[in-house]
Amino acid sequence: MVSLKLTLTELAQYSGKPGIGAAATYAAFLDAVAAKSFDGMWKCASERLRADLKKMRRYPDFPVLFGLWCETYPRMQKLLSVRHDDMTALVDVQGDVAGERVHVCATLIRIDGTWQVDKEYFGDQKKTCLSLARNMSPSSAILLAHKMFTTV
């Protein structure tokens, strides 16, 4: 199962903080992947991610490929952290692909008060963070630097 279920303890840790909306949106996105719901993913996606999804949907074999993609998506196991400012959030989770631990960092943006999944990075945590830094706003880069130097 792909779904990232936020435990009560994890929700309590972030309750009352704006970042909980980002974590909840990412969890909803992962639930949509698990359900193979294109529409569910679309609702959680930023304009950039929607453009990518539109391109994928043009392929004649899209339904089959989309199903396979959803089935082989990393299983998310644990919420590691949520870092955010007013417009950008980084949601870090630990996942599993074929029995191997994988780090996932999702960037979300807030548009008109609503969090949207913008991009995901998979792999080794430090490499993932460095890849992420190349494509982010200055405020997001500051969040990332804070995360890299304060995470044990």
C-alpha cells in the first residue's frame, strides 16, 4: 500500500502549525496514488505537476502505464518532518521500494491558501536535498539549509 497515514502522535506534533496542511495534502496525494485516482492526484497537484500529468495522459497506453506506475510507487512508511514558510513547504517521509529504504522529499506550494504538491524527489536524503536546492526559491532554500543542518 502506498498511503502515508499520519499517526495521531504525528498529527499532534504538527497540530496548530500551518505545515500540517501541507502534510495532509501530501498524504491525500499519496492516497490518490494508492487508489490509482488520477482525479485525486489532480486535486492535490500544482500547475507544474498538472502540466506533467497532462503530458503523460496523452499517451495511448496511459491507463495501463498509469496503473503500473501507481502499483510500483514507493510505499510511504513514516513522516519525518515538515518545514514551511508562508508559501513553500518541504514534507520529508521515509518510504520503501522493494524492501529498500528510500527518502522522499516533497515540495508543496501554497496558492490562495491551499497547499499543492509541486515536486517530489526520491533517493538518498542528502542527494535528494541537493537536487531539490537547484530548483527552489530563496526562502525554500533557507528552509532546506535549516533542515540539512538540524536533522540528525
